[in-house]
Amino acid sequence: MSEKKVYLPKSAMSIHAHPDDQDFTVAGTLAKWAKAGCEIISVIITSGDSGSNNIDHDADYKPQLARIREDEQRSANKVLGIKETVFLRYPDGELVADLKLRKDLTRLIRQYQPEVVVTGDPSGWFYGNEYINHPDHRAAAEAATYAVFPSAGTRLIFPDLLAAGYEPHNVKRLYIHGNEKPDTWVDISETIEIKIEALKKHISQKDTHKVDDWIKKWGEEDGKEKGMKYAEAYRVMILENEEDKG
């Protein structure tokens, strides 16, 4: 599925492990949707409090780093047009796709009732021969996927959520980035500069002087197959076909 008929959801939830994960991967899509009026909730599961190898930083620095990185993500989301950010504050580097995490994500999906959820690929272990996927990324993606289905829409899964007033909600589409066999390409030619600006808000992380080159190179690679200058590629699970019935 390319974007011959551009799909623009009315609401979406982005679920990722760390501050900046979203901005490296799907920020062009989110900015495009936000410009079209989509209401987006950004869910960050950890606050990135392990994200420093500075020899002057020890465990006592972690709370301060968490605050810094949360502020950076809020700034990035403001650039993208995202009005609400939720931090679950799980320990960075220790994430597992357990029932507690799945339940927390199920609660958020039922609470905000997004039309679309955007997350990573839980099956992605290796990318090329230079990058081993962070275990937090895979755990976040696995928990998010199973929160979307079956947990969010199944009434008697997590019955205490039901008792607390969180009624079931069926997500219509699940956008999975980082999949080796994408079937959907979102043209981000008009929003790639916004993506780069958002990524540069994460000042506490890597030197940003090459971010423009990285993001444009990746965008060109994703867009080449479909004749787009810059794109983000996804595998999309269409869980409800309501939009396609005309």
C-alpha cells in the first residue's frame, strides 16, 4: 500500500521506549498527521535515565537526566504539533514486555481511544551489520502490539480496568516501523525539516551536527522504491476496514 489514497487518521498514539526513539523513526509521519488535524498522544515508556556514558555521571545523576530528557521530548513534541505527552517512567535499560507494561498501555489505549497506534517492530533484532536493536525497543513494541490486540478491545482482559471505567476500544490500524517487509510508505517530503528540528531538541544525546545528513539519507532510502523524495516505511496491520468501505 503506497499513499495513492492518502490515509490521515483523526487520532493516533505513538508508543516508544525512550525519548528520541519516536523522533529518529516516525516523526515525519506524525508531523504530517498533526498538520492535517490529527490529535496525537506520545507515550514514552522510560525517561531515558540511563542515556549517558559520561564518566562524571553516576547513579545519582539518573533523576536529573530523566528530567532533562523528558523536557527534551516535550520540546520535540511541540515542534511536531503533538499536544500531549505521557511518561510511564519505567527503568531505562531494564524494560521487559510483561503483563504490567501491557496493562499500562492497554489502559492508555482505552483512555485515549486512538484510531491508529504507531510503534516499532518487536521482531527486529538486527539492522544491517552495525546495529543490534536495543532490547527496550523490542519490549516496548511487543507490549504495544499486544495491548492493541487483543487486550484493548477484549472486555474481560484486565477486568479491573473495566471496573475502573476503561471500556474496550478497537484500534483501526497498527503502524509498525523498522519492519524488513514494509507495505506502506508515507511521503514526508514536506515534513522532513520538522522531523530534523524535533530530533535536534534531544541535546543531551549525540552531537547533532550530522543529524540532517542521517535523516535525509534514511528518508531517501525509504522513498526511493515509491518515487518519493523522502519517506517513512511501515508494515500496517489493518484491523478494521471501516474507512475502505467508502
